Amino acid sequence: MARVIETFCDRLQQLVDIDTPSGGVEQERVAELLAGWLAPLGCRTEWVEEPDGPARSMVIALPGSGRGVVALLGHTDTVFPAGTVAARPFRREGIRCFGPGVADMKGGLVLAAMAMETCAARQRPFQELRLLVCADEEVRLRAPAVSVHAAGARAALVFECARENGDVVSARKGAVWRTMELTGRSAHAGADTARGRSAVSALAHEILRIEGLTEGRPDMTSVVTTVAGGTAANTMPGDARATLDIRSSAPADLEHALAQLGAGGPYDGVTIEIIDRGTWPPMPRDERLTRVALEHARELGLTVGEQLSGGVSDGCWTGADGVPTLDGLGPVGALDHTEAEWIELETVERRVQLAARLIEL
């Protein structure tokens, strides 16, 4: 176990100590390191251009002697800006590791690579095992171009971190993200009140309407996450803006929301524009894959359950394409997107074995 943990930590530090903000090209260094570790296995490597950013995705494929394709998914970007590593680089304290992206999701990338190494030394009951190293998951508006390499796969295994209690993620909600921009007419708030048309007043009505879309839909959340409007304390606000975050595990809920987003008003003298910021489908639960994963986890001495997550991942795209998908197969961790983000090392070796068993199903 000590050798596995030391290898894991050494590799994780190499990845974490590279700043990889979304929209940057340094993400490709992470993919190159993964490819270098797996090259001795005889893997095929292919870059895939992504239309939404400068960073490319990569496919690292291990040939087998069995049937079908198994896809492993992980992403290279983090939410942290350039310079974060200099301020708080990777560190290990006892059984925990800290640093930008240890949980989301560089720890998962290392674990996936080590699962590939484990499978390479065994019978390889697959035609090809493909690690899809995806770029810009944190900000991307659509499926990664590299996801075509998971089409028709026997399974897609996603290495976002496990939940804090060790659970895997068997299903995810989909999401609709939009920006609402309202344009009215500015005027002096006291002398020319009647000439103005308040975009902020219209937005206030819209906030109540948008957040009320969840009525009768228990799986759905609809949240106005940011608002802005106006230019001065004594001026009728001629513009306003809000960002919308709508999620559900039921596709019909998202379709309902999309149909209703532009149905507000009318408001005298105020126009509304809805700007698309992306729509991600739900990741449906695959009963067989989830059941088998929990059985193998118990055999390995892991305490693992399953959860529905409100967050999205690239598993949403494979699941929506009909590929049996299971997520949360990375290390146990928590506090993603914060300075306190962590993963634990105690179960890493057993989770590598769990991933290898799922690959070999």
C-alpha cells in the first residue's frame, strides 16, 4: 500500500503544481504528463481540438483482447486563476492532500491512470480502454468534442471525486444556465420619474416568476444567482441583469423551464433578452452498473453508497447518449472550489482496484 500511495502523491503533486485555469493552454501539460506515465503500456495518444477554447483534449487508449470500449473521463481545468499554485501549492498532511484541484479533479485523473496500469497487467477483457482527458469542463457550454470517443462504449466511468463519505454518484441533475438582460429607459428619479422605465422593477417581477417555475416539480431548482442594475442612486435604472441557474433530474422539467424563460411581461417600455450560457442534460442512473459497483466496493472493504448530485459533469453527456455511466469514482474528498479542498489517501488503493474491476466487467 505504501508504494501505491507514494506513487499517487508524487503524480498528484506534479499535476496540482501546474496552474490550469479554464481557458488556458497549461491544461495540456496535465494531459502530456498522463500520456507519459501511460506510454510504457503501449497506449495510443491522440489530441482532439475543442471549439470552445485554446486547450485541446486528449484520448489515451490502451488496446485489449476482449470486446467493446470502456471510457474513463476526467478534466484538466480548475476554477482557480493563474498564480494560485504559488500562493498555496500541493501539500500532504497525514492522510490528506490539499491544493488547487486535488479533488476537482486532478486526484481523479491520477487514480484513473493508475487503474489503467492495473488493468494493463491483467487480461484486458476489452477491445480498447480509453482515457478521455477533457478540457474546460468548468466553463464549457456543450459536450466536449472528445466525447465522441465514448460513443457506443460498454461503460463510461467518471473520476470526479467521491462524496465526503465515500459514496459514488449514480445520477446527476441537468442544468439550464441563462443570463437575463433587461433594457428600459433611464431618467432622473425625482424630476423626470414619469419619463423613465425601470428595468430593475421589471427584473423584480421576473425573479419571482423564474423562481416560481419549480411549483409542482419536486426535482427542480430554479435560482437567480446574481443581479445588477442601474447606474446611480438618483437615476431611474434603465438596465438590469440577472443570471439564472435551473436544475433537475427530469428532462421534462428543463424543457418546461426553457419554454417559460422568455414568457415574462410585458412590461411597459422594458425589453428582455435571454442569453444562452449552456444546457447540460441529466445523467440517468444505470441500475446494473451502480449495483455492481456497490457490490465490488463492499468486497474491497469500502463503505460506499450512492447519491444523486445537483452538480453536472461530463458524465451528463455520456449518460444522455445512452452510455451506462457512473461518476464519483475518484478519491474521497470535499470542499471543491475552495481553498480548503482536500482528498484522503486511506482508501486510494482500494478505489484503484474498484475502478479496475468496473473496467473489466
